[in-house]
Amino acid sequence: MLPAMRTQKWLVCLIFASYICLLSNLIAADVSLAWDPSDSPGVTGYRLGYGTASGQYGTVVDVRKVTTWTVSNLAPGTYYFAVKAYDSTGLESEYSAEVSTTIVPPVDTTAPVISAVAASEVNATSATISWTTNEIADTQVEYGKTASYGSSTVLNPSLVTAHSQGLSDLEANTTYNYRVRSRDAAGNLAISGNFTFKTAAAPDDTPPVISDVVSSNVTSSSATITWRTDESADTQVEYGTTASYGLTTALNGSMATTHSQTLNGLKPNTTYHFRVKSSDAAGNAAASEDYTFTTGSGLSAAFAFEEGNGSQSTDLSGNGNTVSIRYPEWASGRYGSSLSFDGRHSYATAGTSGLPGINRPKTISFWMYLSDRVRSTTTMLSMAGSGASIRFAYRDSQVGVIGTRDRWIMVARRPSLRSWHHFGYVFDGMQHRLYIDGVLAATSTIENADAAVTGFQIGAAIGGSQYFRGRIDDVQVYDRVLELGELRAAKDTRVAGPALDLAGQQALTAG
């Protein structure tokens, strides 16, 4: 931090101004100037000139008709200032007497902060020591068999923040102590605490032992594979839809005993085979046995409404988005039972855990039964975030999707009344597609505002309006784009989950 400087004032002579004074705030590197207004008639403003050489004002600011001005964010150095007045005809005075000030850079007395000290590439005779500093500094390592060290690397005077030095001619199967040193450009020295590593026994002809192979974070399109080795080794996974694999992750050559790689671009609802591979520093390779995992469907919320009574309905996706029912009645559905809404005050709310954002790729599928034709907009399903929303609604002879600020994203012809129809909405990040009864009914590329979903309502718009009159059944929300075949499969089969019999779902018929 720059030391505070006593305020000073200079008296200057102008044709149209009597004096100018300079107020310096060196801590903020700002310079504030003030001068008396000119008593000459016709003056309409002032121009402030300043620069780093006396009498040479590379920067001129038209401050108009004010008599104070602050020049901000000046770098360390000496600056010279003067002002001139001008009238409406463009006539200007000469510059006033010049004032100057010097901004002094702060004195650096703080040593670098050393972090992330690590020993890697450790073998029988060598190792690499790396660390980082929070400012540029030089690089050196002290090391030895005890904490007294006794040896040091050649100082690397290059000023960097990422540091690395190799140690060579080490003894095999030996524990070494080491500490790192870095000095910044101002000469402030930082020394780390003591660290140790042990060189490998030589020669090494034993491959790593792989254990604790686990697949986790499995979604519809990705999975994370983790495992351990009993010695430092590299990281790679082979995978595919059969035990022949066919796909391989990029080799991670970093030597470690805990390993993790993420598999991306997977197909949903697919069983994958995989095995993990690790080679130690000596080149001894190990591969695990075959393992499998099955990707998910991408289902974020699923409501079958099969309870048939009560004030709640279970989320069959496993995300816990339980539906709270506010006044709707239970009725026969497309499959089994459904929720029936009166168009006046009934609706249902659900949780939002795992739901895709308003403007994120998604698929929404549900069955609807329109009881009556209405002229005002009614909402079948509504999702909202902070300043953004998406609603599925109909009015008069149209059904469609409404986005932020009540703008219709796309509309289609309303299907027939008093019968069940399937409503499918797909958004791939650019194009909206609306399917009615499995047939493409409308498309759009209108952009919608982006926000995380904070509200999910069935039978009315969020906030309690645009009440729906009719029945809704089998609501499904996916965090991915369903292909047309998948969407039609979702239409033709009942919502399935832990609470339903999967084996019997194909036999279910319309209610």
C-alpha cells in the first residue's frame, strides 16, 4: 500500500482562471485537481491536460464547465498537469502554470506463498519436485537423507509461479527429506516445511495391484470409473457394449495410486463393459477383470398418479420430487388413475431436484384430457426459474408452449376434446419441437431465458392462475433429448419406477 501524502496546493495563472490546486491520494493512485473559475466573460469550459513529461500533455480531457476533476488509476511515475479555458467560439487560453506529483510504487516486503509441494516421477535413482507460488519467484530444492539436507539443486533464476526441479543420482529404496525455496523479484525468500519421499527399489518387475474398481455417478450419457493401485501408476479405461470393448480413454500419464476417469458420450439405457489399466514407472502393466454398469434413462421426474387417493403422489424417477395435491380429484387416467382439475382453483406442485434448466436440453412427456374448450389461456404444466419460465398451455383452438414474458414459443392445432392425447416437447438447445400423439405438430427456434428450475406446477401456472380443466396423467421430465422412437415409446408405455411393476407395464391399457 502506498503511504499517504500530505495534501499540497499550487497557485497557477490562467488567462481565464486564477489558480489551480492539486490534491494527491497516493494510496489509490488518484489525483484530484481544483481551480478557481475564470472571471473572463464568455468562458464555457475547461480542458485539463496531463502527461509524464513537463509541458507535454499527451492526454487532454474536456471537463466542461467544472472546476474540479479527478484523474484515476495512474501507474507509478511523475505526472504534470495544467488547464486552459475556452469559449463558445473555440477560442482557448494558454495552459496554466504547471503542477506535478509523483506516484511511488509500493515496497514489496512479502515473501512468496509456497503451496502444492509434491514429489512425482519417483523411481530408484531420481524424482521430480514441484510446487507453486502466488507470485513469480526463482526455483531451488534442498534435499538429503536427513532434515539437515546437505545437497541442493542448482538455482534456477527464472521467475515463474509453477516450479519444478529434478533430483538425480539418488539411492534406491531410500527415504529422502526435502524442502523448496523461492525468492521473488524484490528479494523476499520463502522456504517450505520439510517433506519426504522414498525412492523405489531397483529393479522393479512387478506390475501394480489393482483394487477397489468402482463405477459411480452414472447418468444417461456418462459414468466415472475409479480404482486404486498399490504403487504409483498411470490411468486408463477400456470400455464398450461388449467385453471386447473397442473404446479407450486417453492415457493419463500422471503417476498416482488413486485413479479416476470419466466416460462421456454414452448411450442411455445401455449396459457397458469396462476394465481398468495401470502401468507403473518401470513399465509393468496391469489390467483388471471385466466389470459392467448400465446407463440411466436421464429421467429427472416421473409421476404415474397411481395412488388413486390422498394428497401426495410419488416421484418414480428416484429424485424425490414428491407431488403435493391441492384440490384436484382422482379420476381414471390414460393408464390407471390420473389427476382431474376443475379449472377454478385446483392444482398440484412438485419438487425440482435434478430438473434441467429452463433453457437446457430436455424432453417433457405427459397425457392430457381436455374437458372443455376455453377462450382464455389455461396451463397444463408450468416450470419456472428466476426471471424465466416455460408453460404448456392451450386456448381456443390452439395448444402450445409459452416461454418467458408470456411469449408463445410455438403453437399447434388443439386436439379433440374429451379424449386422451399425448403431449411431447423436445428441446435440443436450439430447436423446440412439439409432438401431439407422436406426430410432429410444431417447431420453433425462439430463444427462451435461461435459469435453474425453482418451481414445478401441474394444472395451473405458477402463482395460482390459468387453471386447467381436464385430466393429466403420466408426467415424465428428462434432462436429455429423447429421439423420436424413445418419445413414442414413452407415449406408449406407462411411467415406470421403483413403485411400479416393470414386467407388467407393457400389458397396461388406456383407462
